[in-house]
Amino acid sequence: MPKLAERAAPEAGVSPETDYFLWTQGQAALIRTGRWAELDREALAEEIADLGGSQKSEIRSRLTVLLHHLPTWQFQPQPRKYGWRATIVEQRVSLDDLVTMSPSLRAWPAEVVSKAYRLARVRAADDTGPPERSFPPDCPYTLAQILDEQFHPGPEEPDVI
């Protein structure tokens, strides 16, 4: 069976716009076989640059989900659900993984926490019932609290369903 690099040779007319997956596989095959002159250098450079941007976007997205669940956990009038805790843990672990893979983005969560909280506040209000204005207008948690695996806001509740 041929290797992926051999199977994914670039096809004429394939671009990131026409078939992104096939184009990426073709570009990878060209790199692996040292066929540098055939690379779609401009598009490839743009895609590599976009990869960094997607990590920033993923950090902001995970921070938004986490900031959605922290006030939901804190203000939910009904018994808390285990799934919320699991989501909080998952987002914290994933955020840690992202900044471990790209240490230069360690300061990024602090830069976007306010924007992430604005959206998270709307989502938390939808989940818990009280109107959005009943939640603090600015993020009530420090970044250290947000990322701290031991931090769960609100009163302790032994019963998590």
C-alpha cells in the first residue's frame, strides 16, 4: 500500500478554495518529497499564519465556555449538575494544554477575558433564568480563579446530580 505522501500527490487545479483537505495533503506530499518549487508558497504561508490565529481563537472560545459555566455553577437555583463541573474541568485542562503547546500565548487569556465574559454572561443568563443584568457587568473572577482547578464559585453544595 502506498504511503500517504505518495497517495496525496497534488492534483492540477486543486486549491485551498476548491478542496482544502486535498490541497493540504498535496502540499504535505510536496514537502515530504522535497519538491519545493511546486509548493503553493503564498497560500501555504497564509495557512501557516492562520494556524496561530486559530489557536488564539480556540483559547478565547474555551475561555468563553468556561466563563459561561462558572456563573451558571454559582447562580443556578436548582441543584448543580455533574456535567457542568465536567465542562469546567475540561475547559481548564484544554486551556492549559493550549498555552503549554504555545507558551507565547500564555498572556492571551488575560487579553480576551473581558470579551469572553460578555458573551458568557448572556449564555449564563439564558441557562439560569435571572436576567442578564442580574449578573455582574464585569467578570467577577480573576484569571487565576478562572484557571484554578480547585475554584468553584458560590456556596459549597455537597449534592451534585
